[in-house]
Amino acid sequence: MSTAADGAAPGSVLVRVGHRARPLAGMIALLAVFGLFGALYPSTYLTRTNVLSNILGQVTFLAIVASVQTVVMVIGEFDLSVGGMAALATGAAATIINTQTIDGQPKAPGSLLVAVLLCLAVGLACGAANGLLVSFAGILAFVATLAMNEVYQNLAAYRTKGKPVYSLVKNNFVAPGQGEVWGIPNRLFVAAGVALAVLVLLDHTPLGRRMYAVGGNIDAARNSGINVRRVKWIAFVICGFGSAIAGLTQAAYLGTANLTAPAPLMLQSIAAVFIGMAFLRDGRPNLPGTMIGVVLFRVLETGLNQTSIDDYLQTVITWIVVIVIVLPTAISRVRQSR
């Protein structure tokens, strides 16, 4: 009859092996999905154009928003207004640099620098407003950011008369979104820059450590002298700033400020963070895991587009895969809380 001295029980060994293999699970899942569609559609899915333009090139906007969404989720909150902030910031800038009025009449474009600075300023202001409502007024993030998303969306529609803003060609405005360097889309460099900045912030600065402390145990963080309200407010400001960058980059890519284009980024960015939490750092929000989630999203969507499956069913499949990925982490948390 075996005892504890004879060695660990088989169950505990499997748990330890699974825990050690967990950091690799994300990359394994990503490579498995990519390999599956690559094997099914080698002539179209494995092409350089598909990988660089359709997968990596199209994932950039989500990558930017998901990066700053990670910052907010690190402090234990989330922001449902990222799409609205991106729309309002972009709409404000687009009406300056477009070469025709809303009714289609030609006009002289305004300063590109002023437009870009206005876009970023609007993003900062929106993030600051969200932070004030959540951190200082004490309103639940779900309520505050969901309501503010409607405010931002409708302010953007008011600014643009409810229409897309075309002719964004002033001073080569579209270059960051449509241009390439060494065959790599410029927008991919923008997304990489934002992701790198967030990674440095969260993992290598005192502010990042305070954010993780607030998200881990808010009472302990407060008792240790951390200004919890200010840390939360800064996280929301960063999210607003990043949302504006995403909206601006998307408008540059499209050559048009379509105010409905950023809307899907809200749910997808939160899902990408949760996917990353399922793979890395014991269920805590983290930038590397988020990026795995972002790319996995796009790899799956691009692969499903190669099939003959109906578009509606493709969406169903995508979100079922998200649930399957995050389910083990959710079950583990429930067991730990018992």
C-alpha cells in the first residue's frame, strides 16, 4: 500500500504537469488552429498575403484596443466604451482633415497635426471622464462605461451628422494605415509600439506593480499606502488614449472615418484578455497572453472565412471557441473559492 512517502499521488502529478505546461497552451492552441486551416487550405491560407495582410494586418486595431483594455482589467475593472471613444476621437479629427463637407461640397482641409492632436486629446478626455465616474464617483464600471459608450457614440454621430467622413487624404494621412515598410504594414508597427509600451508599463514600472496590487487585493493595496483611486483613474486615461490611437489608425487604413467600425472591438478586446488569462500567469490579465488571444481571434476568423460556413454560424463558432478556452480557468477559480 503506497503512502505519501512513496511519492506524489498520480492526480497531483498530473496537476503539476498541467500547471507547468499551461504557459505553452496558448501557443499550442494558436499553432494548432493555424495548422488546421493551413492543412485544409494550403494554397490560400498559407500565403504571404494572407498571413501579413489578412491576419496580422487586420488584427492591429484589435491589438491596440486589447492592449489598453488589459491595463484596465489588471486593476480589476473593464471598459465597455472603447468603441465609442475611438469613434468620437476619430470623428472629431476626421471632420478637420477631410476635403469635403458633410453635404459633399469641396472644402480646404485643416491642419493634419491639429486633427491628430485633437483626436488624442479627445481620447484622453474620454478616458479621464470614465476614470472619474468609476474611481471617484464610485459608479460600477459596467454601468459607467456602458452609459458613456452611448454618450460618445451619439456625440460622434452629432459631430458627423450621422454619416461616415470620407476623403481623409490630407498630407498622406492614410500612410500609417495603408503604407508598408519592407513589406510589413505600417499599422502593424503602430500596434506593436502600443503593445510594447503597455508591456513595459505593467511589468517593469512601479505604476504597473501598483496596478497589479490594486487588481489583486484592493484593500491590501489601500492599506499599503497605494492611492487606489488615482491608479484606477490613470488606467482609464490610458485606455482612452489607446482607443483614440486605434480609431485613428483604423480611419487611416480605411481612408474614411466610419463611426461604426470600432464597435466590435469592445467585446473582442475583453475576450482577448480573458483568453490570455486562461493561458498565462494563473488567470491574471497580462499583455503576452492578450496578444495570443488577439492573434488567435484573427487566425480563427480568417480560417473560417475560407470555408463555406454561413457568416452567422462563423460568429457562433468563434464565440463558442472563446467559451471553451476560458472555461477551464473559470472552473478552476470556482473550485479554489470553495
